[in-house]
Amino acid sequence: MISALSMIAGISTAAPLPVAAINWHSVFFLLFAAIACGFAVAVVAAENVVRMAFYLVLSLGATAGLFFLAGAEFVGAMQLMIYVGGTLVLLVFGVMLTAQAPLVAIKGSGRDRVLAGFVGVALLAVLLQSAFSVKPWRAAAAGMVAEPAATPIGMSLVGVRVDDPAGGAPATNKRPGYMLPFEIVSIHLLVVLVGAAYLARAKRRKTPRAIEVAASVEPPASVAEHASIGRERQRSGSVLAGGRS
Amino acid sequence: MNSVVASAVPLFGLFTEPVSVAHYLVVGAILFVSGVACMALKRNALGVLMGIELVLNGANVNFVAFASPYLQGEGSRSLGLDGQVFALFVILLAAAEAAVALAITLNFYNNHATVDVDRADDLKG
Amino acid sequence: MAQMLDDDPRIIEFDVRTDEMLVNMGPQHPSTHGVLRLVLRTDGEVVSEVEPHIGYLHRCAEKIGENLTHRQWIPYTDRMDYLAAMNMNLGWALAVEKLMKYQVSEKARHLRVLITELNRIASHLVGMGAYGLDLGTFSPFLYAFREREKILDLFEEACGARLTYSYITVGGLTADLPAGWLAKCEAFLEQFEPIIKEYHALLTTNAIFVKRTANIGVMSRELAIEYGCSGPVLRGSGVDQDMRRDGEAIYTAMYDGYAFEVAVMKNGHYPRDHDYPAVPADAVLGDCWHRFFVRMLEVVQSMDLVRQAMDRYSACKGPLGEPLKLTEKMPAGDAYLETECPKGQMGFYLVSDGSAIPWRVRARSSSFSNLAVAHELCRGCLIADVPAIVGSLDIVMGEIDR
Amino acid sequence: MAEFLINTVGLPDWLAWTVTAMVAAALILNVIAGGALVFIWAERKIAGRIQDRLGPTRTGGKFGWLQSLADGIKLLAKEDLMPDGADGMLFRLAPYVSFCASFCAFIALPFAFDFVGQRMNVGVFFVIAVLGLEVFGVILAGYASASKWSLFGAMREAAQVVSYEVPLGMCVVVPVMLAGSMDLVTIAEKQAGWLTNWYLFHDPFTFVIFWVYVTCAVASVNRAPFDLAEAESELVAGFHTEYSGLRWSYFFMAEYGSMFLVSALAALLFLGGWNGPVPVASLLGLSEGTGDTAGYFVRLLGMANLLGKATLGVLIMMWIRWTLPRLRIDQVMMTCLKYCTPIAAAMFLGAMLWQVALPGGLVPALRRPAGEIREGWLPGPGGAFALPSADAGKVAKVNP
């Protein structure tokens, strides 16, 4: 799937064909849209949290393909690298650390699912209605290839707008560069990551409650036969929650 | 030649018709709705987190759709570069948000040995 | 590092606390030497407790010893520490000779020193190569075995076997050296000299090797003595003890007149009998690096001993002398003797009721006590350190399980 | 090619384009498959030579060159086991995710002037991004194998690859800054000519950053001293312990694929891509444009040049693997955070200042009289904010 992603998409942006024949841009749009929406729904439907994470990876990968198709190459690559390559790896780490046997597949009750389905469909209807009410925009002239957006984006982040004003807006008004938000986001990221690191590695003083919980769970006397430990833990859920089960 | 298909979108017809911004908006809407449903449905804290990621991506698709050089708005102005830069900032902040959310989830897991959202009922953390 | 947990028990520093896992390393694990099973209690990467399980290679050698005469039991001693079978044979033979107060000929004594020191070189080569394997590099293992093959060829010529020789027996040796053997042995020592520097370059002074071994599994003198460790493991912690010098009369008599220094760090430096690389800055006395380094020094030291033994052996004329008869009667009583084997002090104890068949046989294994200290050293280390520490103890399961 | 299929062969238009796409994909796949075959044999031979032994000699011909084929057949014939506790779907999918990520990065890799799957304006960025996706295959394999050891291996490798992406990204930015564009073809073209035009020798900072790049590349591909994931002495075989047969060979191909990719990237970014140390083509008066066959010959020469450099890089990785012991996981992380990242950042700063101080490079700068104000220092049209000249034409005037 990923291999189809940009290789074919790239070809489509390179040399679009006369409209009468197959419009490759639309074909790949349909392909990636189908993957993205299909796996997004699969995320909702899946029970096992690890499978949900995997479906999410596929869905966001397909969204990156959509960005490439829409001419935003830099954002597509950014999505692949930061979002799928960074954030989702972090998410999968979280899943791995907490995916103990009983927690992996928590079933939602039937009533919730029906309710959520109903609300979802209603919200979807509203959104689709508004999507189609948008006045039909002029599709791209055949054979037009957008010039690369990487340098204009880079320059705009430094505050110098070099891209030509789009959509017939009057060229006179000065469009703002993104120097300030760029600096704010970088500081924000720094603060957030330091905070997250601190939260995850906090030095814990063994609270009395934790001592009592640990005491209630009979520690395996000596390092007994490994298999028996495994079976006994299966029955009583995870060792830590022993006190409660 | 560029008559965009009216409300009903015959998918098989689309192979020869150019894509319009409405199609991108549909994809954005579906991602957004599945994100909201996921947040509502999942009892696992990480499931809720994945719902948030989907919602953010739905928004990103719309941003990029309006900013796409291939789809120039007749009636209203296309976003031009701003749309792409906004999408960039959404991606960056989503990374930060995921980091903090995961730190909180793992800490919750440390203290309560479970990430089941329904178990998080007592305020004393 | 995670080595020293806080002294205040109430404060526990931990990352995101995952569930404590019981993890099984072995018995068919590629890095434990032979069939040793280590059960690790780990929290994430940090190992909180190690418990070795042994007995997978137990063959009741001692019980069988009660039905065989002293010379018939020699092949069983071969299979205890199969990497240094000559030293094992010597240990048992000397114990029986001590009980019978029998004195072998001087020529046999020098030949015994020659052969056992050669076997020590071969054993340390295996130790060095296997330790490289534990830390992830494959090439030194093959360089070590290339040299060991040459020593095994020499043994093959002397006694016919390459691993379980039964060459040294009660009352002397089964056969004298063939003609031209000494010249071949001299040729081997000649070409082996520069290769030692290769090993130092490959491992001892290799930056990553030092990073993986220096200050890891540090064992204090008291701990080493308390657990009864011996050999390079003991000398690696700075305890100056070597049975070849401090042993019993019958054993040290073999080595009198030989010039050799015990390879131990005395007041800050090792004996300067040859040029060896300097001790790295962050290597603490008693860590894995020092145990490894002591073995490398002993290889060079044994080469000197082999040369001296060759000169003395060729100096004394006359026949080698026949070993005792198979069913030679032993006087009633018991005897215990410890000899300096490559892995440590290997002790043999036998009780005789006057017949040729001992009433009770017992072997004290050096690797057994060396391994016992492993759970002390591995507490609080990382998982990748466990094979590094267990590898530095250079244990052989055959000797532990007997 | 598509036009050829449509006009002469008369295929329907959509089939023609699909066939063209498939041919391009097959060519790239063969680069990896062929590369993997050669490298399997080369690894055994080099390992042998380093360990003072011969390596394979009898399988097929004198130098055992059929050894890779023998391995391939063995892997095909081997039964694809799956542990019972394993999560079926993820266990089966993991190797393909890993291989796809490695294969996908080759799309943006140019072999000669226009021998490239898809010439992307964000080429370098795309390759680094997709390289980071390979970690998913590893994590899924580790989790799906339902064994503690595989999970350890997977977590270690994921942590290592994710953390080494930071210094790798920084090292890659320097050549991009020097060339002014992320397009791999432009970067390689800017290093045409003699050896001295390579970015490696552009200034001392890029020289140091090349070696930091090599370290990070070796670490992010999990080779040599950093191969924690399949540390046989601790974790048996890390995340792919439970794999056997064809599935295991996909992980193997993914590893060799990304090894080749990383060294090809090094060649492109720092060692002048397809421009050899000696510009043979320009010396003979040929260039891409001159004539059909001559142009084709120049491109082939360029491709051979790039493949040579990439293979050299892979051989060096193998050489390192068989000499150095393995680092511990915290030492690997420590080298990344304490050494690679700060050095990469400092060198990046240095390279930037060098570029501002001596825009034309060292030699022309030395010839200029010292006292004169550098044209690059003045803000304004030609000043520091000027666009790299190549793109100036296409983009509108800088509004003040």
C-alpha cells in the first residue's frame, strides 16, 4: 500500500492526460480516499487495541497520499515523518507498555455502540450536506502542474511571503509571514516534551496505599517454576490488580 | 468540460471526471466522524487518543483541500499557501499533544494498573 | 547507574513501571556456556534478580568412581572441564599419589608441567573467544580457535586424543613424547608470540569492549573470598593466590625452580614481565575487564613456563618411568588436594578402604563457586550485562554438574 | 514508454499507463532483490576473509557465488511457523510492512540524471520519512510473536531507530542547505565536476557531518555495533526469533534494502552521486543532452558510478560488523543524545556560517581583497535573503 502511495501519485502529478481519457488524478484520489476512510472505520470497529493502532497507521499513511495528490508535497512528507513516523510510534509504544492480557480487548457494551452509531450517522449527514453545498470550484486546467511548494513554505515560515497571491485576491494587501507562530510552536513543543518526559519519569515515593496494595499481592516466595507463575497470574488477572479482582 | 457532478456522486463516473473540492471534504468528514465515534466508543484510553488523531486528520484534509493549487475556488478565494502552513502546524501540535496524553495515560496506568477509562472515577489521581 | 539503588528503601526511582517479568535465559540460550538456565526477574531492562538453575549435564561421575579403580576413573576427570582435561587428570593423579605417597620421576614431573601449561593456554583461548561472542563480536572466536587447533595437534601427537586425553595418569604419564615433538612445540610458541598482540588489539583495548566490560559486575576482594571463588576470577579482584605457588608441597614441588610471577594487580600494577596494554581509566579492580585481562596475562606466563619445562624435560635423561599398575592397592585413609586449573582451584578428595577401588570420590569444582557469585553481581544490571558478567566468570557446565 | 504502448502496441490508455508503472516498480524491486543477492554472498565472503577463513567456495563455481541462491531456496522451502499465542494477522503482515517501507524509499532515489522512479521536490525529506516507517514492521513483529524476547528486541529497536532519526535528519539538512533544494537530482548535479566539488570536501564542517551521518545511518539501519535488535547473545534473535522461511527473508531483504538505500543516500548527498571523482563524461565532451546514444551512455556511466559508491558503503558496513563488539542499549542511546545530536547541530551551524561568510566557497573568497564588504552580508535583493539563483526566475519578486 505504502509503495503504491507516492510512486503512482507522483506519476499522476507529472503528466496529466487529456480529460476525455482516464483521469489518473481522480483514480488515485479514489484509491487513497478508500484506504483512508476504510481503515478509519476499521479503527472504530476493531476491538484489539494493537490492531486499532495498525489500522490507524494505514489510514494516516493514505491521508499522506491524499496530501501528495492535492499538491501539498511538503505537508505529505511532513505527515509521513512527524505524524506517522513519530506520533504513532509514540502511540504504539504506549500501547505496548499497557497491553497486558486483560486490557487488550475491552468490549464496549451493545447499547453504547448503537447510540454511537446513530450519533455518527447524524453528524455525517450534516457534514456531507454542508460539503456538497460548497459552490462547485473550477477544476485544474488539464496539463497544469503546480510548482513545488517546499521553498515558498520555508520562506513563509521565515516571514517572507514569496508565493504569488492565489485565487485572484488583490495582490496589494500584505499577507503575513508565519515567523511568530513558528517560534511559538517550537517553544511550545520544547515545553510539552520536557513536561511529558518529567511526567513519565517522576521519582515516586512509595505511597502507603501502594505498599498496602503490594502487600496484598502475595509475592512469589522464591523465583518458583516460571510456568506456574504464568498460569497463576492468568487466573488472577495482572499481579498488581490482584488485590481488587 | 468542468461541470462538476451535482449532489449524487456516481463513483464509477468519477474515473474520467476531475476531482473537485467536495470530494476532499467528504473524505475529511468521514475521517472526522469516525474519530468522534472512536472517542465516544472506546473504553481504552489509548483508543480515545486514536480518535483524537483521526479528528485532527479530518481537519488537515480539509485544510489541504482548500489550499490545493489544482482546485481554484471560483466563488471564493482558495487558501493558497496558508492552508498548507496551517496543516503543518496541526501536525506539529498533534505530536506535542500525543506526547502529553501518553505521559498522562502511562502515569494513570502506573497507579491504577489499568487504562480502562471507566475505572478513572476517583478524583484523587 | 542503576547499580546502587537508593539506600532509603521508601524512595524507589523507576521509569514507567512495567509489570515485573520473569524471563528465562537458557538452558538452550546461545550465550550461556553450555546448558545453564538463568531465570531473570526483570523490570523493563533492569535485572532485579538472577537465579541460575544447574544440573542439566550431571552424569553421576562421583558415584561411578566408587566402582572403578583409581586409574579407570581418569577418563571421567577428562569430561569434567573438557576444555582443560590435562589439568583435571593431573589433579586426580596427584591426589591419589598423595594418598599413596608415591613420587613420580623428575622427567615425568617436568613433562606434566609442560603439558598442563599448554592446556591452560588452550583453555584461556576458548575463554577469550567465547567472551568475544557474548559481547557480540564473532571474529576473535575464530582467531582463538585457529591457535587452539595447533595446540590440539600437538596433544594429538603426544597422546592420540584432541579433547579427552587421559594422558596424565596415576604414577606418571601413559607415554613419552614422540621424537620431534619438542621442535614442533617450539615452532608453535615462536609464531604464537606476536598473535597475543592481535588479541589485545582485537578485544582488550577495543573501545567498545572496554565500554561493555569496565566497571561492570564489580566484585570486591571480600565478596570473592566469601564465595570461595578461585583462579582468574579471584585474581581479577586483586587477591594474590595461586595454587602453583601457595598449594601443597606435592603440587608446588612440580614448579620449584620455575621462574614465574602470579598474574595479579599488586599495589596498582600487574607484573611487568612483558609489555601489555595499560589498564583503561574507568576499569575498576574486580570488574569483568580485569578478570579477562588476568586470563590474557596468564596465557603469556604459561608460554614462559612451557619453555622452561621444555628445557628441563630435555635436560633429564633416562626413561619416563611406568605409571602404576591398573589395580595397584591404595593404603586405607583419605586425601584431598587442590590444583590450579585454568578456571580456578579444582579439588579432588578420595577415601580408600585399602583396595584399589576408592570407597568414596568427591570433586570440588571451581566453576561451581565462581557461578555462585553471579546472582550477587547481576543484581541491578541491564539485561545486556548478564551474559557479559557470566561470560567473564568463564564457567564450564561439565565441571559444575559432574 | 506509455506513448509507445498506446500508439504502436495499441493498448487501451489506462492499461498502458499501468504497465509503465508496473515496469518502473519491477525495476526498483530488482535493484533491491539483486542487491540483496549480491550482498548475502558478499557478507559471507567478507566475514570469511576477516576471520581468516574462505567463506563459501563450493556452492556453484569457484567462488561459491551461488550461495545466495542456495539460501533463497532454503528459505522458500522452509516451513513458515507461527507460534500459537501469536496474533495471526499482525504476525503475517509485519514483514511486508517492513519491506514496503524499505522499498518505498527507493522511489525517490535517482540513479542517474533522469533514471529515477519519481523525481520529487521533497526527495530527501521523503526518503528519511519513509525510512522511519520501517520501525512499524519491527514493532508489530515483536508484539505479534507473543514472546518476551521478541518484545524486548522490538522495543529496543524502535527506541533506537526513532531516536537516531533526529541526528540523521540534522545531518541530511546540511547538503540540502548547500544545494538550496531537497531534490536529490539537484543536490547531485551541484556536485558535478572534479573530486573537489563534492560536498564532502566543501568545508570542514560538512566533512565532520559526513562521519556523523555514517554513524547515524549505521545505527538507524541496525547494523554493526548498534545491532541491538537481533543481539543473539542476549535476545536470541530479537524480534524475528519466531519467523522462519519466506517471512524471515522479507525482514532480511528489508535490512539489506535499507542498508543499500542509506549508503546510496550518503553517495548522493556527500560523494557527488553519479559524478565520479574524475568527470569522465565532460572530459570526453559528452553530456546528457548530446545525442541519444551518447546521452544514454553517460547516464549508464553515472548509474554505475553511484552503484559503485553505494556498494562500497555497504561493504564498509559489513567490514565494521565483523570487527566490533556490540554496544549496550543505554550506551547506544547515550551516543545518540550526547554525541551525535550535539555534534550534528554544531556542524550544521558551522556549515551555515561558512556558507554566509564565503558564499562562493573558499578559493574565490581568498582571491577577493579582504576589506571589501561581502555582498552576502547586506540585507536586500541580492542579500542573505536572496533566493538561490536557480529558482529566482520562476517565483515572483520578493515584496519588501
